[in-house]
Amino acid sequence: MTDTSHASTAKREKLAHMAGQIADFFKAYPDEQAAPAIADHINQFWSRCMRADFIAAFERAPEALPPLLRAALPALRRAPAE
């Protein structure tokens, strides 16, 4: 494994862990409120770069995420196209 791919894997795992902690907090909410609350939290407190990296890592493989994060993924703000 190259240093670059190791760093990108580590970043992906870190973002997944952080998002998982947010999802764990909001899983106490009713189902219809949990996913929007997770997306809202990530949209408010994560940088555009963090959100973009998270979306890029999991948009094509959402099955790697817990169900609440999969449900929140479409509501995450994307970076504007350049």
C-alpha cells in the first residue's frame, strides 16, 4: 500500500468513525427525525472539504455505512460544481 492510499484509507475511516458517532447520538430520535438531524449536524459543523471527502468515499458504496448514515447521505450538502 502506498503512503497516499494509506492516508486516504485512514481519512475515510476517520470520517466514517466521526459520522458513526453522530449517528449513534441521533439514533435515540424517532426514525423520521434521525437522518435529517444527522445530515443537519454534518452540514453545520463539518467543513466543505470533510463533507466532500465523506460523500466521495461513500456515495458509491453506502452499504459500508450504518442505516441511519445511509439515510442521511442524500441530504448532505455537496460542494458547488466548479
